[in-house]
Amino acid sequence: MRPGTTLLAISCAIALAACGGDDDRSAGAAGNATDNPVNAAPANSGAMDEAMAPSPETGTADPVQAAAVDQAPPIDPMLDGPGGDVTADAAMSTDPASGEADASSGSCEVTIEGNDRMQFNVDSIKVPASCSQFTINLAHVGQLPVAAMGHNVVVVETADFAGVAADGLTAGAEADYVPANDGRVIAHTEMIGGGERTSVTFSTSGLEEGGDYTFFCSFPGHSALMRGSLDFGG
């Protein structure tokens, strides 16, 4: 073979090798981009962004937060009642439009209800001026025992409410959380638990027409929610 021909053949071989090497490197780079998730841009990046966007149903894109919501503790049964007592709620039906309890015609008495949610079913009691005595009947329509959710009814002048309520706590459970022989207390029932009933009858001679009177439950922590006005006369 002639020297010139030999050199030409060697040059072509080098060129072909160089071209093939470039193709191999390109193929290798493409393979690396596919096989290596660190180097490769995610093909579904748009779908990922959509998945991480806040859900219109939950309002959060964080699965940890969603799990925390699912594992949140239940509502305190002392506030929500035992299993959401529908029967007790249905029983709270005394004039729901006004929240007032009027004495039955000619009977000079009224019945009010307390439940396991620290609620009376009325916030106002009207006592007719024609009654020389008046009876308040109390029905506990809940299920919790007296030690956990006891209810009573205490009647005082509104100006004495805070003092009597505070002194009732000092008096303790043995005294039904009512200060003994306290002239500020116009009337009070005993303390009762779920499913029980009680009543108190008192003279209206010490009441003034148009006077400002309050009835409340003196069980610890209840008076903030379980109280209302007692109106005499009219």
C-alpha cells in the first residue's frame, strides 16, 4: 500500500472514531438524564405542582397537617353532652322563640330544664303579680351524675348575684353550693343530677314589681352560662 493511501485510511479511521465517540457520549448523557433522578428534570413537574397546591376541599397541601386534623381529639363531653344527646336537646322546648318561661295560667308555677351542656332552656321567668307563692320546678334532662354536672336554681336580687355565687363555692357541695341562712338568697332548690327533678316554693311577698332579680345554677363554673332574669308582676 502506498504511504499516501495509508495516511488517508488512518485519517478516516480517526474521524469515524471521533464521530462515534460523540454519539456514544450523547447517548450516555441521555441515558444518565433518564436513569439518574437527581440530574433529570421531573417529567410530571406540572402534575406535582398541582398536587401540592391547596385543596379546595381541605384548604391545605400539607399531608402532615391533614393527618393532624384527622387525629384531633374529640370535643370535651362536658361541653358537648354524652354523645350529643338529641333527646335532651329536643326536650328543651319551652317557648324557644323568646326563651321565656311563663307560669301556667292560675298555677303560679313553672318548669325549667337543665342539660349536660350547662344550659337552661329559658333565660327569663315571669311571675304573675297575683301569685302569693310561686313554685319553680327543675328537671335535669341530661345523664351525667350530680358530682359531675349538678344543677340547681337559686333566686337572688341581681345586685347580690356575684356575691352569692362566690360564697356558694365556699359553702361547698354539702350545702349544694348555696351559703346557709343567707338573707340574700330568696329561694333555692337542692342540687340534682341527670334524670332527676326537684322544686322549691317560696313567698313572693319580698318581691317588688319591676324589681331586678336573677335565677342561676350555683354549681362551680355554671353561673356564667346558666342564669336568667326573674320578673315579678305585669
